[in-house]
Amino acid sequence: MDKKSKKRIQVLNQRIQQLRQRLSAEKKQPDDLRELKNLEDQLAAAEAELAKLKSSEQ
């Protein structure tokens, strides 16, 4: 695994953690359903990219 891939995985893990926290807060106090859907979509996209990176590096 090269340095660029390792860094991208690290950034994606941080982004996923941040998105999960925001999603949890949004579920507790749903002001805007579009924002909730947007966060879920962003989280799914980040997790898919992370899985793709991890599978291609093995």
C-alpha cells in the first residue's frame, strides 16, 4: 500500500467518524429531512470508497 492510499484511507476514516456523529445528532433532532438523507448518502459514499480502497490494496 503506497503512502497516498494510506493517507486517503486515514482521511476517509476521519470523514466517516464525523459523518456518523453528525448523523446521530441529526436523528436526535431532525430539523430537515433532506439534511438527514444527505448525510446518509455521504456516509454511504465514503464507506463504499473506503471498502473499494481496502479491497484493491489487498
